Amino acid sequence: MKSNIAWAFLAILICFSIEVFFFRGFLLEPNQYMFPYGGDGYFITYNMNYHAQHGDGLQLSSMNYPHGEVIFMTDANGVLSLLVQKLRDWGFPTEHAAIGFMNVANYYLIPLCVLFLFLIFKQLKLPSWYALLGALFVGLLSPQLIRIVGGHYALGYPFLLPMVIYWLMRADLKISWYIGGGFVAFTLLLFGLNNFYLLLIGAGFCFLAGFIAFFWLPKMKELDLKSARRIAITMLLVGFLPLLAGFIINESLSTHDDRVRVPFGFMRHFELLPSLVWPEKSFLQDRVATQIGLRPAGGESTSYLGLVPLIVFLVVVFRAAKSRFSSWKITDQPYFNVAFVAGIIFLLLAAHFPFYGPLRELGNQLPVFPQFRAEQRLIWAFYYVFTILMVYKGFHYLKQLYRRESHGSTLAAAALGLGLVCSFLDVTHYLDRLNDEIFFPNHFTEARNQEMLDF
């Protein structure tokens, strides 16, 4: 136990050190810098600062004049904006610190993503050193990092989905698991009110996993029917209750009679293969795909899987086909298997399945769901379960290489070294490209405001 705590602390420390190297200003002076990327970034930062300085309550008066708008529907980090505003009302000098609060929440919580991934790999019974490397790789290549520097700041918080997966994998009948479920539900609602996409993706993923578990778990020999149903229903509730609470909050505060009618329907620029294999800012796109004229996928669906998971996936497919899928299974951890199937379904939904041809218009008639036009973001759930699985499979292939009679240790060491090099190239290239985005000093600090007044 003590060893795991030490390794977990090391994972957090290394992740934070890497962040400082690439995003020094945002961690050490969080209120001094901002990524005001594009139109979305400009109006989000403006709305946050307007509410911090002039706002009152749950209505953002800088939008939808003269009625105002529910702050949770403005993509302005509603919970954070409210927190900064309330601290101002209580006498704290926070009216010029909204950007700092946002940067702290975004960048200081990234190590939490790595921590949950480390714990997931430990649940899969991987050795600590390998779990540490896998957690750093998957966490620092997260597609949600690109949202932080892409203007959609409230779509960051990459720890949410690993948190859900870890809680699902810890499923048992102990009271601590149920308490943990309450914490997960509350966290999903809290961060989901910053941006309802996170609520849909995180809580929806948990709900779908519970639905799958309801039919899957009774087949397990280790659980009786009553216990299996109890665990599955708990998963369903942990996903459903934040969704219900978010819907009720929005409906009770909304200044609009009908938000669901979206005349433009869903976005349709999702490209499956480019989004996963050579999206923008990825190593394969900049170093390979560009050279042979392949076009990257758009930012909405960017979820680069990484060189190592892609290579391992090819090995998995080859070996499974060779055995005619007779002995292939996902993992020995049944609850992760449930999460993996949920991730596959989210991948299909991100690709608009089954709303093709005659069913295309049907998708626009569904209740609530059409409000989430950029459903490509559902692919984030697939990113996590896929990369986790491939890191897991990669370790077991290394073990098999190591046990070979002829040069086994040499082959395993060579494969591990190649994997480390590929992972290093992927992560450093990705973070370096994110760091290349346009950013400049925060214009909403008290000093900058005084400079404008003096001018």
C-alpha cells in the first residue's frame, strides 16, 4: 500500500514537472497569461471577466440582452464564474482573477488525470513502473488538452473520464464504493455545469456502462444475480442523477421556452480514421501524413491514439485473426470490459451511427440530444478505454517476449525501448504544438485595467 502511494505521488510530481516545462507561465503565474484562441476563446474570457466584475447570481447579463442568459448555458465556466463572483461579494479581491482561477482549475488538475490512470493500471494488475509510464502517456496525450488551448476552456478537466472508469472498476458491495459513487456523481455535475458537454459525456458514459453491466454482470460466476443487479443499478444511478439534476437546473432557470430545437442539426465533419490516427497537432500528422498529402481531421473530433497503441492494436488484430478469435478476450477485469464496450458505443455515436440516410433527420427529432450538435466529442470516452487497453495488452506482449527461450530478454528490452521512444516523441510533439498556440498577457488584470484607464 505504501509503495503504491509513493508511486502515485511520483506520477503526480512528474506530470506537474512536465507541465511546468511546457506551460510554465500558466502554472507559476496563472492570472498573467491566457489562450484567447479564436472567437470562442474571446467571448468566453470576456463573459467570465464580466461576471466576475459586474455579475450577480445565475444570470449572465452580458449575453441575450436585455433578458440575460443562464450562466451554465454560456460556455463561460459557469461554476468558476459564480465562485469568483461570490468571493468578490464576500469582500475578496477576485474581480480581476477569473482567468487565474480558470488556469489553475485547468492546469493543476491535469496531474489528477494521470493519477486516476495510474490507479486504473494498478487495478489491471500491472507493475507500478509500467503503470506510471502508461499513465503519463495516456494522460498527457489526452484530446481534452487541445480544448484548453483551443478556446473551449470548460471542456478541459481530463481527469473526469478516468475517474469514472476507475470507480467502475472498483465495483463491489462495500459502503465505500457507494460513497465513492456519490462523490463521482457530484463531481460530474459540478464540472458538467461548467460545460454541459462534459456532463453528457461523463455521466452519459457512466449511465451506459451501468446499462451494459445490467445484462453483462449476471453472467459472472463470482456474483449472484442480486449482487450483479445492485452494482449495475448503482452505476446507472451515478450516471443518471447528474444528468437529471443538470436538466432540472437548466429548465428551472432558462430564459428560453425551447432550447432543444436546433434547425441546423448535428455537425457532419467527422472523419473516423484521420481523427484517431493523424489528427492535427499529432506526430503522425506533422511528420508523416503531411509529407504524403493526407489531410488532418478537424479539431472537434481530434483524438490521437498514439504510435504505441496503434502498433499494439495491429498486433492484437493479427494474433486474434490468427487464432480465429477463439481465445481472445478484452481483459481479466470484468468492470473494465464493461467500460470498454461503452467506449465502443460512444465511438459509434460520435460517428453519427445509426443516423444515416433516412434516419438522419430522426436524430434531430430526439429529445434534448440535438442540443449537443458536436457529438464528435463523444469519441473522448473511446480514446481513454482504447489507449488503456492497448497499454495493458502491450505489457502482456512484453512478458511473452521476455519468456521466449531464444533472446527473450533482449527482444523485450528492445520492444520496450522502442515503445518509450515512440511515446516520448508523441507526447513531447503534442505538448510542444499546443504550446505553439497564440497566447498573450491577460488583459483583464487590475493592472491592465488601470493602464487602459490612464490611457
